[in-house]
Amino acid sequence: DTAVSQTPKYLVTQMGNDKSIKCEQNLGHDTMYWYKQDSKKFLKIMFSYNNKELIINETVPNRFSPKSPDKAHLNLHINSLELGDSAVYFCASSQVTSSLGTDTQYFGPGTRLTVL
Amino acid sequence: GQNIDQPTEMTATEGAIVQINCTYQTSGFNGLFWYQQHAGEAPTFLSYNVLDGLEEKGRFSSFLSRSKGYSYLLLKELQMKDSASYLCAVSAAGNKLTFGGGTRVLVKP
């Protein structure tokens, strides 16, 4: 199936641990994103990469580090997890390559992170 | 900065019509998206408006007025499966999407 996929779907961990979430898209898109959706359901952009280059870097603690080994993958590594990091993290991708362009973003199924 | 407002919740009856309003104030504008999100699932694309006017797609229509900073999503012939959250999002430079808080629509029989 052509899609945006994420692993794991659920992640439960202790405060202070380091964890990674993986994202892959086989849509042939050039741009990938990470979003955080908190308990109040606000969906907020964290990062975007275009062809392995960082484009958007919102005000996110530097404990969060995205890594894009190739344009089909964008992983999110989180160090020293805190209680407030508990949320659903969505990966997305789109075709747009120009900073002036707009294209539909397609979302992965989400990873529900719970920090205890 | 970006500010996007939409109602928190709406209730409607199966077969009826519901209109979800979205107002925005943004420093850049490359278009407005509507997404549907069922509980525990990913947002899925519904519509995109960049020019003023109405875009119709089956039972769903979306309207945009750039001068008023206003959009609405119209859901006709409501079905039970339309119970979901509807997210309004404005696109700015770098294809950066800023989302509103979402409107939870509950369809009752």
C-alpha cells in the first residue's frame, strides 16, 4: 500500500529515557514533517525536511532531534523524556519542493507516546 | 503570528446540514485546508481553497473569503460516520500548516 507509516504505534516509557519514532513514506514525496498533538487535540508543527534538508524548525526543545537518512524517511529522536512530552506524534509528507508552494500533506497513523 | 479560531463542538442530526466556521489572522497565506480526524486516527485531507469562493466535493463543500479571513466547511446529508473532528489549517511559507483547535461534530440519529 502507498502510505505514510510510523513505528511504533504506541510507546510507553519512563521519564529520563531516550526514544525514537520512525517514519517512512512511499508516496515519492520530497517533504516530510513531524507534528505533535497534545491532550487538547491541538496539532502543532515541529519540523519539516525537504529532500533531507531542514526547512521548518519550530520552537521545540533541543531534546528533540529529527534525522532524515533519505527523502523517504524522517525519524524523531527524543532525549531525556519528560512528562509533558506525552502526546500523539504524527508524521506527514507532501510533494511541494518550493518554499513558496503549497501541497496537501498526508499523515501517518500517529504514535501515542506516554511518559510515566 | 497565526491565529485560527473554530468552534469547539457542534451537534447535528443524521441527514441534516452542518456548517463549521473558521476565522484566521495570519502573517502569510498560501491557502486553507480542511482535514477530518476520527478519534484515534490520523487527519485525512478533505479540501483546499486558495481563491475566494466555494469548492464542492460531493457532500462536502468549502468556502473561502480571503478579505474577511474566513472559511467554512459545509457537510450535507450528514451520516453517522461523519462524527469526527474537523480541523481548519492555514498554509504559509514553506508549506507550514497552522491548525485550529478542531471542531468536534457529533451526529445523532
